[in-house]
Amino acid sequence: MPQRRTTALAAPQRRVTALAAPQRRVTALAAPQRRVTALAALCAALLVAAAWGFHVGNTPTPAVPVAHRVATTTRAQATTKQPTTRIKAVPPTTTPPPTTAAAAGDAPQAGAHALPGPGSRKTGPLSTQILTGSSSVALTFDDGPDPTYTPQILDLLKDHGVKATFCVIGSRARDYPDLIRRIVAEGHTLCNHSWQHLLNLGKRPLSYQTWDLEQTNNAIHAAVPDVPIRYFRAPGGNFTRGLIDLAGRLGMSPLSWDVDPRDWDTAGYGRGTPMVNHITSVVEHTVRPGSIILSHDRAHPDTVVAYRSLLSWLQARYTLTQL
Ligand SMILES: [Zn+2]
């Protein structure tokens, strides 16, 4: 090792000498020129030495560079993975982002878009209700109350004389009691949609599930004492037998749906006119006698726009009933 080091150090010196030799011969004429040339030679020597040093410094020796590369890779991987982990985590927030709901797929349950006819079942898997049980159609709005969009939906419903069902988030009911009072005052039905929209609520301990559903009902009753809360809808439609049994013990029936325009899926259907057209098209093409339509009255302005025309379209063809 000492010999190799000596050789490595000596190498740049040899190259500097080789480069400087012709210059020495040419600059043997005048003193000022010699000084300039000597300065140039010195600069060249420094540059070559620096370049060589850089090269040597980046030439891996058997032990250090491998460890360095491993450490660098590990740090890079950790840096890359960190945001992904954060995105995947389900934070116990009171306002779950639409993308989270989308990930769990507020997807229709089995039996979605079913065409009811003679012998059609009102209930789907796990005995959740997916149809009204009559030829009438029902509207449900989830994830509110929302100070911006819930009043707009309520205005539309009032203008058309339609009663709907609002599946409210408990923490939002706590934050916007006036909206709960307005929903009730205008004759709509209330549905417990859990305290903070945890998509894996059904996998949480029973003690937590109990607290979650009771806390939501308490928030609703803090706004309107003793108002009936007839339904429970699991976040994302992720019902489990345990959740259904718990809801039943609290006097609530599990409420599903059969028409889902996926108005939360801006990644799939865009915003503005494309989403409005999508919502309108899906509802118009899939609604059937007895349908329960799922929509959202929180953070989805396109839903409000779509219902401005959908309500008239639906009323011209169906009786809109209250659950
Ligand atoms: Zn929801």
C-alpha cells in the first residue's frame, strides 16, 4: 500500500514535467516571458495535479467505496420511500381526503346497478340495503356536512320538493351543528357515516368502533336532541358483520346503494364539465326503479352542478322517495 500511494502521488508530477518541458525550451529567450511562462507552467501543473487528485479521490479503494455506495443507496432509498409511506398512512384526521376514499373505492357493493324486477332483493351482501324496496328512487349524500356545498344541495332539494338522506361524518356534525339543524328542519333523513371516515373501521377493535359510532350519534344529538338516526353507512361501503351488528344495537340499519357515479374520482373523470357530464350520464344510464343513488355533498362542486339538471330529469321519470 505505501508503495502504491507513492506511485500515485508521483504520477501527476511526471505528467506536469512532460507538459512543461517544451514550454521551457521555447521560453529561454526573455526574462519577462520566462516569468509568464513559469506562471503558466505552475497553473498547468496545479490543474493537472487537481485533475489527478480528483481522479484518485474518486477511484474506489477496495474497502471504503463499497461501503460508501451501500450507505448512499440506503439513504437514497430511504429518502425515496419516505413520502410513499406518508401517503399510504391513514391519518386519524377528521377530514379524510377524497383521494383516500377513492383508494378504498367507495366502490359499489355486489349487486350494484342491479336491475330490480319481480323478486329483486332489497338487501345485498351482509344484509345491507341497496334498494328502496319500492319503485321509488332515493338520493343519499355522504361525507358532509360541508359549509359550502351542503347548503347548495339543500337549496336544490328544497326547490324541487325532494327529501334525501345525509350520511354525515361525526366530527363534521360537531363542527357544523347549524347544518345538522337545517338538514333536520327541512325534513331530510340522517345517517351515521362514522366519526372520521376511517376506511378500515371494521377492522378496528370493537371498543373503538363503539366509541366511533356513539360519538357520531352524540354529535348529531348535540345539534338536534333525540333526532332519529335510522341508518349507518360504513366509510367506503366497507361493511363488516361486526359493524352491522354494532349499528343494529345502536338502532341503525346498514345502508348501501346501487348507483354510484363516483363523483369523488376526479383522477378518473376530471373536474368541471367532464365530471358533471360523467355524473349525469352514469345516473341517467344506471338508475332503475328502486335505486338508491350515492353522491357526496362535501368538496365536490361538480356534484351540485350535475344535480341542477339531474333532479328535474329524475323527477320526470321516478318518484323520489325518502328513506
Ligand atoms: Zn364516505
